[in-house]
Amino acid sequence: MQDFEQFIGSFSFDGRLAEVDINSSIAHTKMLVKTKIIDNSEGEKIISGLTSILKDIKEDWQLPKEEDIHYAIEKELIKRIGPIGGKMHTARSRNDQIVTDLRIYLKQEIKIIVNLISDFQRVLIVKAEENIDIIMPGFTHLQPAQPVLAAHHLLAYVWMLQRDKERLDDCYKRTDILPLGSAALAGTSFSIDRQYTAQLLNFKSVSENSIDAVSDRDFAIEFVFCLSLTVLHLTRFCEEIILWMNPEFGYITIGDKFTSGSSIMPQKRNPDAAEVVRGKSGRIIGDLIALFTIVKSLPLTYNRDLQEDKPSVFDSLDNLKLCLEVMKKMVDSLKFVEERVLRSTEKGFIAATEIADYLAKNDVPFRTAHGIVKDIVLYCKKKSKTLNELSLAEYNKFSKVFEEDIFEYLSARSIANMKTSYGGTSKKSVLHQIENIKNKLKLIE
Ligand code: ARG
């Protein structure tokens, strides 16, 4: 029945928990010695056996196949030190052991991912600073709306990523609770010291309810949710990179190695890296749905279904890390094509709101001003002119309120720089924003 064992087992995908499993077993053994459940010399043998297995694993030695990583380590320990190795499993069960391992592992991964996000944020901030004088059309409904600083647009992603890190930090708090000692589901009659194990394993607290502790996977679901939202943010940027690279836009170039050629169309450079990030988001969001579905309707307490959580958790974190690494390098290589971006601000009548505001500031009710400017835009379209190309006399055909100073309101740069409200797109506001985010990231001491 070899196939059946493989079917119900998890050894093919839980191997990466070997190190945390051994470390949590060492801590558990120390606790068993401290509470005199096993004696000192037994504890020492178990710990040195576990340490030697860990050393071999780090040197690429392969554990013999078993049903799962816990059995594999325990069997190897017994092989190396004799039946005494079996004492390690006193006062615990694989049910509290697996969820302990996963919590330790995710705590480590949260820290790694938060650092990767910070690295990417730093690249975005440098890009924003480098391009502080580039004005581009901001879109709503993907239609030209109002001019904005390219830096302002880039920084929008920095704030999204900041919230992604905050969410992960929060998820860390709920992951930082030790379930070990809950045993199979009901706790144990041995007089264990769970606080001591928590201290050894660097957990902030211990779980309060053994039934909850072995059944719960919401920390893992929350973790994958955090990653899903992060990758979702990345996909929005990827989509823009793909659009901006399209020759119809021609706003940016990115490093050659993030694109590929076509095997048939010699002229093409395809934005593959951005597309793959976008594609991988489907996997990561799919992992989240898989986890929801695995846990949904499961009666308490532990059920073997829960074992199937690991492939989704690992897949999502592996792929998000790859996406963050690639995004960081790709954005580092991004260059704005200034004259294309500038030319594009002249199209699309993106000064229209500003002209309406000009009238409103001169006492024309905004709704009336909106109608006047709508007519001016229609007139421009008919005459194939931009708003810049109209004369004052032409403006006055629509309203006598217009004076010579209207032309100050027509350049994309001056329009952007007039948006001095807090969090707005003027250079002054954006420089302030950069200082704030740098403070948050501790880039300024
Ligand atoms: N491999 C299992 C998992 O990943 C470990 C727990 C097995 N427990 C049990 N009672 N069969 O969840």
C-alpha cells in the first residue's frame, strides 16, 4: 500500500519545515527536562541526535521518506540514538506540532517579505525623486483627466506597499502564539511548562484553548490574504507598465532583460516580466481561495484536510517573493521618455478642469463654468486646436470673464503645481510626501 501512504502523507511538500520542526522539538525536549518529565541524560541524547540530523540536512543530506516530516525526523532520531528517541514525543501530538512549525515558519517569512517590500519601496522613492520634474497625464476611467507629477503617481504605490507591510505586521501578532502543548486536542495530563517552551521558541504568548489551537488555520489564511493584496497592488503597476510601454503611449522604457522579443515579429519587445507578475497573481489569489475552501465547514478539531494547506501557503510566498525581486529590478531600470509624456499632456484637454476653476474663482457658478468649458472643448475639437492654441478673443466668445492671465492656467506644469492641497500633486506637496514616507521607512534619521 505504498501509494496509499503517499496519498495520505505530506512528505513530498512539508520537507521545508525540517529545520523549524527540529528546533521546536529541541525546545520541547528542554521543557520536558526542566519539568522532569524526562531526565537530563535522556534530554541530552535527544538534543544531540536532533542537532546531528539538522547538521546533515543543512549539508544536503536527504531524510529517508516517511509519511510526513515529523515521522521522518522521529524515525531518524530513533535510528541514531535508539528507542530513547521516542521520548521526545511525550506530551505532544503531530496536531500541535504541525501548527507550531507552520507558525514559526510564517513568522520568519513575514520578516523576509516585509524587508523585500521595503527594498522595493526604496527603489520607487528614488525613481520618484529622479523624476520629480516630469509631468504626465493622470487618468480616470483610463481617459486623460488632469496633469500630475510622475513622482506622485509612483509614490501612490509606495503608500499601498506601506499598508501591505502594516497588514503583515498585524498578521505577525496573531501568528506569534504558541500552540505546542495542546497535544492532540485536549491538552495533556503531564505537568508541562508551556510558557517556558514559548520563551525558548520566541513566541509572545501561548494559546488559550487547545481545541482552537489545533484546529485554527486563520493565521495562515490571513497571511496569504496579505500576500494576495500585495500582489494585487503589483499587478496594477504591471498593467500600467505594459500600457506605458506600448508605442501608442511610449511613456517609458524598461531594461531589455525584462522584455523578450517575438519569435516571428522582429520589431517587438514584449513586457514579459510585468505580464508574468500579473499572471502569478492569479496563482496567489487562487492559493487564498484554496485555503478558504479547505478550511470551510471543517468540524473541530484537527482534520487531515488541513494538511493540504501547505502547498498553497508555500506557493504563494515563493511566488510573491519572486515578484517583489523582479519588480524591484524592473522598476529600477524604468526610464520616462520625457518628451512623449509631455506631448501627451497637451492632448486630451487636461487643462479643462483648471479653466472651469478659473471661472469659478471669478464668481461664475461652477456648474455654469463646467458647461462653458465643455463648449470650449467641443469648439477646439471642431477646429482641431488644443486649449493652448486658442486666442483670448476666442476664449471671450464663450465668456467675458477670461483675461490674459488665463494662459498661465494652461500649461500642464503650472496646473499640477497649483494643486498645493495636502496630499496633492504640486511639487511642493510631493516633496513633503517624500519626506514623510522616508521618515516612515527610517530613511531619514
Ligand atoms: N502531516 C500532518 C499535517 O500536515 C501532520 C499532522 C497529522 N496528524 C494526524 N493526526 N494525522 O497536518
